[in-house]
Amino acid sequence: MRSLSPKVWHELQSAVTRMSDKSSLRNMLDVILLWLRRNYECFSVEPFSTYYFYELSHMDEKLMPVEYSTFKLSDLAHVRKVILRYKAKDVEAIARFLRDTIEELVTVEIDEQCPRCESHGMRIFVGKQNGLLAFQCNVCGHAHYSDGSKVDVGGLDFVREVRLRELGLI
């Protein structure tokens, strides 16, 4: 596991510091993705590759249902605080936090109960291979397709806003 260059990490820290408290959720997503794209060579290694940063950097954010996510404007202050707290050497924590933040910004949550842990709240995804909707638990991470079948590791992608509209989910 290698560390990020302090210069690269400071670039994201500076960008989030410049953001207004009234910035939109989409603006936060844009800032993070722009930083990933500018520094793509840093994210082809672990732990970033483990968290699919390559795929995240190639997402078409304009098609994502950011305005329908459970992420709140008040959460932006927390994201800023966490990003400013981490040091460039904290690569595992940075990778996990940024992946989780992006995922929360671009997914919609439904009030469905997880069959494994019985908690409420599952995020909607789509199967990369089969195109079926999939639901992933926010608590334990269990995921299953809309037909009840099990999801393979790495088999999910983000659902575009237009598809969620077509299905009446937003």
C-alpha cells in the first residue's frame, strides 16, 4: 500500500475548503470526480483499485440521481471535515471514505428490509451483466437482485436517473 503524494491530497483538501456551505450535492460529486480524473495514475494501485476508483472516475455523473440520494446538504460539512482531517498517508481510510461518499451521492435508498440482518434501508444498483435491479443493505452489505438471486462481488453498477424514473422509483 503506498501513500498519496501530499501535493495530490492537498489539491482535494483545497478544493473542498473553497466550496461554499451552500454548495450543491452535485458540486461535491463534481469536485471529487474531477480530482480523481486529474490524478488517475495515483488510483490504479491498492487500496484505490480495490475500491474501484478506475470505474468511479469513468462514471457519467450527469446521469446519476444525485438530487434523490439520501445525502443531505448538512452532510457536506462532515465530508469537508473528514477530508481535512486525513493525512496523505491515510490511504486506506481515504479510499474507503471517498468510495462510500461517492456511492452515497449517486444511489437512491428504498425502505426495504434486508433478508440477512433485518435492518431497513437498501440502496438500489443494477447488475453489470444482467441489467437487473439489485438492492444492497446499508448495514451488512448483503446484496440481491430483484428476482431474489445472489449478487457476485463486483457485479453491480450505479443506476442512472432515467432508469429509476422509468421504473417509478423516483
